[in-house]
Amino acid sequence: MQNEDAMETSLISHTLDLAALPPLTGRQKAELAALAALAESDIDTSNIPPLPDEAWTNAVRGRFYKPRKTSTTVRLDADVLAWLRSHGRGYQTRLNAISAAKCWRR
């Protein structure tokens, strides 16, 4: 019983606001720079077993990533909106993908 009480009182909970991360220290910046400068061949992956090609057959990109959404108003031509909606559910996601693709081409 005494051990259980000690376990309960020693638990510490932390929350991290990802929008307001603390600044990196000089040591952290130096470590990241050193890692970025490493050549692929210099990285020791001996403790990571290689995955067979079959392991990737059901892989889904971005499965656990959900970008933060913001509500906004956008003025679109009626025919553009009709075209987006004509392809079924997810027209806002398609609009987002189109605008992101356009931005990256610049």
C-alpha cells in the first residue's frame, strides 16, 4: 500500500503548447547543425532492422497528421464552387490542395 501511494504522488504531468515552443538553446542548435551536416552514409542505422517492401504495401501518408483548420470566408466564382462540389464530398479539402499546389509552384 505504501508503494502505491508513493507511485501516485510521484507522477508528474506536463503539457506543451506547440504554438509557443521554447526557443532552442545554443547547444541544441549546434547539435541540430551537426546532425544536418552528416552524410547519409555516416548515419549508423545498425540498430534499426530494415523493413521488407511488403511492410509498406498498406502504408498511408499523413494518417496521424491533422493540420489545424481555420474558419475563413473566401469569395469564389459560382462555377468554380459548383465544379468543386460536383466531385462529391471534400470540396473544401480539394480547394485547399489546389491552393497549396499553386503556392508551391512559385
